[in-house]
Amino acid sequence: MAVLDDAWRQARAGLSGAGRDLVRAREAAAMTANARWMYRSALARTESRGMARRLDFPEQDPGQHHRIVSGGLDEVWTRAEPLRQKEPV
């Protein structure tokens, strides 16, 4: 997490450009932000689920059947959100 947070600080401080370089800078910033959201979301769950495999919590926990919502840029946040029930057709 420290490596990703440092990459974000460096991106905020130094990514810029014009034309194609601006697009590439924005793509790099977006990939860094997404990596931080994914990592923090995986850490918020004390289980293994989907692609998030944790050695310290190798099994799924039925009590954690919810989504993890994340966001933020300089300070990443996460919160649990209940799954919506499917409406009958």
C-alpha cells in the first residue's frame, strides 16, 4: 500500500503534459488510483473472495456477503454496502 500511495503522491506532483502526453499522464493517474481502490477494498475484507486472495484469510466468510465500495483520491476510503435484492420480473 505504501508503494501505491507513494506512486499517487508522485503522480499528483509531477504528471503533466500536452496532447498525447496529457492523455498518457491521465491514463497513468487513473491506473494508479484504481490500483489503490482495489488494494484497499481487498484489505477491507477479512476473507478471500474473487480475485482477492488473502493468505491470512484463505476462506470465504458467508457473513461478508456484501460489496465493498471505495473512492477518494488523496485519501482512499472504503465502506460495506449491502447487496440489492433482485426484483421479480
